[in-house]
Amino acid sequence: MFTAPTESLALPADLIALQRDLLAADRVLGDCALAVRDRRRAAFPEPAQAVQRCTWDAAEQAEFDRCWTAYVRAGAAVRAHPTLVRARGLGIEADVMRALRECAAHR
């Protein structure tokens, strides 16, 4: 358990794990978008093919939507955690979120 420097509100291990899940979902989402970009650039390299480069096919969009949904769910799980609900009520959510991001990134 990590103690945030904000009114002694502890960051429990399950909240830190949820934050790590959110960070992982963010990476997957970004990787998905970059992979589509790279594939489309390779498939449509000519300057006149800008529209084709920027138009995703149904499978690419479905994969991105799946990744987006996972990211949104992970973020909602973090925000719904009782510790963050309590921090919100105390008016210290921003400080707790900063401490949570720092803690999740360094473990």
C-alpha cells in the first residue's frame, strides 16, 4: 500500500493495479492506431492517396473500437474505485491521481 502525500489517503494495491491496467489499455490503443497508420501509409504511399491513407476499413475500425472500449472501461474502473470516490469527495482527486500515476509507473 502506498500513502499519497494528500491527507494520508492510502493508495491500495488494487487501485494501483487498476491504474496499471489503464496504462496498458492506453498503450494497446495507441499501438493499434499506429499500426493502422503504418499499414495504410505502406498501402497508399502516393500523395494523391491521402484519402485512402486516412480511411480505415471495417476490420481496422472494429479493432480500434474494441481497444477503445477496453480503454474506457479501464478508466471507468479507476474512477469508480472507492479511494478515488473518497478523494473526489475530499476535493483532492487531482493530487491523488498524480500520486497514483507516479506510483503505477514506478513499480
